[in-house]
Amino acid sequence: MSRPHTLPNIRSSFTLPCGVIIGNRLVKTAMTERIADNHNAPTAEHEALYRKWSRNGAGILITGNVMTDRVHLESSGNVCFDSEDMIPKLKRWANAATENGNHCWVQISHAGRQTSRFVTSHPHAPSPIQLKRLGLFGKPVAMTGQDITELIDGFAMAASIAKRSGFTGVQVHAAHGYLLSQFLSPRINRRQDEWGGSLENRCRLLLTIIGRIRDEVGESFPISVKINSSDFDTGGFTEDESMKVIRKLEEAGIDLLEISGGTYERSEFLLRNAKDSTMRREAYFIKFANKIRAMTTTPLMVTGGFRSFAFCEEVLEQGEIDFIGMARPFLTNAESMHAFLQGREEILKDSVIRTGITLFENAAEGGYYARQLIRLAHGKAFDPRLRALSSASFLVLYELIKSLKRKRS
């Protein structure tokens, strides 16, 4: 892997282990779009949204959750890469998303037990451990060996479809409590077969999927993994386990590791809940990234909390990470991201939303940003006037309506 001879900065290029050159170090990381049609295919709104983001100048755009199985959606508005018939529509999306010469990578995911009742009442999971959050998730069914084989095939097929459609890389989502994260967690994965028990068994599924994807896409196509530093949950996936899995991912030859943390039950990855100790230097997972940097040469990205140009430059110059991941600034500062990349916009503004009711704070924040993304996809500007309480109920109502339309179509 080659690196620039001068100190890296946010505008400098980077050569991935697979040989692909990324034009700069800014990455638009995944945000669920929720704008697929009733058949879980991409729409003109996807094209408009990603064309706008392509013009922002980021080196890589990473899509929101693209699912391998339409029975296990993270949102009823997810795109599902399970059929080659969709490739013509996907090509239009990929072309729009890369028109500025940037990369666009597909985040491949399976929701597992985090599939809402609106989609299925009995989702697949490693073990029948139910997610109890506002009654929105059903009792899961433990996956059979055949289910796991089909899951692996689904990830490989999604990666192949992504490449053939013109997307320039993939990211395997193994964080935030989705299915691959569930397999890594000893609290959720209680299996007694080759897919559970020891850490070696619990990470077997992720590593098998990486190997199958590499077989499908070849050696020169970027493969990224998003993984938790920790689940922040008693009995869950720990930092020590994460470090051991990351060593195995390096051996597997991945091209970029994105560090995050938390699950639906422990939502530290929703930035407002990050502990004070992780916020001292602006970005929330830098401390863990420093531990990883000391033990691996795998390129690293941290997402969450970056808001100042000076700090982005600092962590890149010091070699703490290789890429700066941002998500919400591509909504709140959609018109100024290009200026930020050039150093002409020094601070990115946050938009804070609060209900004053602890139970609804996460729902309000999630709904607020979901509404803003949908507005942007329809060509509308960011609207800071959206109300907190209406945002708190938005996602439930939106998902209910979207799922009913899917079932009727």
C-alpha cells in the first residue's frame, strides 16, 4: 500500500490495498434513504440525491443500508439487491452517484432481529433473543444451517450486482446490531454449532462472507467493513473481541475499516449519546482507532463528531486515521460541504433537536434527520423548523404506511 510522501490532508489522495486510488479523504458515510419504490427498487430520488452529493466533492459516497433479503429490511423503503432484473435502474443510480469522478460504495446489510414488525413478525437471528424496544420487533427465529448458506449467497450476489451496476466498491455492515453484528455478540448469539460460542465461531460468518465477496468481485474491487468498537452492552461484543476480529479482517484483505459502536438498544452510534470521555477530541471513536492503528496496517475511517476543518487535518496529518467519515453534515450543510473540503468553510453547523422527554429523544432525532434526507432527495432545502414531537412519531407512521403500500403492490 503506497502513501503520499508529504503529510496527508483532507484533499490528498489515498491508494487502497487493492490498488484503487481515492481522490481525497472525505467520505459521506451511510444514512438510510427510505426512498425505494414499493418493490424495493431505486427511484429517481436516489439519482437526484446522490448526484447532489457527488457534486459536493467527497472521495467516497457510501449508500444507506442496501439489503440482501426483502423479508429482512431495516426500513420498508430500503433498496434490496436480490435480482439482476434491477441492474438497469441501479446503473442510473450508480452513474448519478459517481458523475464527479468520486467513488460510490454500496453498504450491504441484513437486519436480522432488527427487522420491524411492519416487515415480518418472526425475523431470522442467530438465536431467538428478542429486541425489546417500543414493541416494534417480533420474536426472532434461530437460523438454520440452510438459512446461513442462503445468507452468504445473498451477500455475494448483492456485491456482484453492485459491481455489475457500476458502483465502485462495497461495505459489509457488521455494526449497530444488524445481523452480522448479532452473530458477533455473545449476548445475542447463543448457538452451539460452528457459528456460535467462541469468538472464532462467532466471527466465522463475517469472514466467510468477506471471502465469498472477494471471489465474486476480484482482487481490485474495494471491500470495506463497518464494525463496532464495542456494543456498549453488558455481555455483548467487547473492545478486546473487536480488536481480535479486526486482525482477522486484515488477514482477509479488506481495503477499509470503518469504526463505530452501539446497537438499537445501546445507541452510542447515534452521536448525541456518546460518552463524555469519547468527545474530548471531537470525534467519538478516535481513542479506539488509535489502538487499532498500533496493531494493523488496514486503512481506517472514523465516523461521528467531525465538525471542524482544523481537527480533520490534525488527525490525518498525525496518521491516526486515513479517512474522515461524515453523515449528517451532508444534510445540515449540504450547500457548503465542497467549501469545507477546500478549507473555505472552517466549521460545520449542527442542528440539535430535542423533545424534552427522554423516552422520545432518539426517536425525535432519528425522525428529524430522516425527514431532512427525504426532503433533500425531493430537491428541497434543509429545514431547521421541523418540530421535535412530530419527528418522534414520523418514523413509525412512515414505516407503517410504506409497508402497507409494499404489501398491496
